[in-house]
Amino acid sequence: MYLLLSIFETLISFRVIFKLFGANKGNVIVDWLYNTTDIFVSPFKGILGDFGLGRFKIDITGIIALMVYSFAGFIIIELLRILKFDSRSD
């Protein structure tokens, strides 16, 4: 579970950083990253718009996705930990 959560968070973090600095969408790696993370970020699109600071663009949708997945991952991991300890007491 930790590995899966870490992969999601790392990919979305790279997306946020690439968008912040205006990475070239024509680049194969950047295009792959955006297409891969769109699946995980798209449920949060439209909650808040992106925010710009001069030439920098803050991907608010990606940041919201990071927060939600981090919180959901924490809850799931804690529930699994509780269930694991409860099953040993029988």
C-alpha cells in the first residue's frame, strides 16, 4: 500500500512541478506524465481554477489530488493496521 501511494504521489508531484515551470507538452516524457496522471487528477478538475504567478502556473487540481490521495491512503493504511491487529486477537 505504501508503495502504491508513493508512486501516485510522486507522479502527481512531478506533474505539479512540471506545470509550475511550464514544461513543454510536446516532450515525450512530459506528455506521458500528463496523460498518466490525468486519470487520477481528473476527478478534481473544476473544484478550483489554476493560479498564476507571472510566468509560473500553480496546478491547484494536482495539489488537491495530492492532499486527497494522501489522506485517503493514510486512512486505508490505518484501517488495514487496525484490522490486522484485531485478527490476531482471535
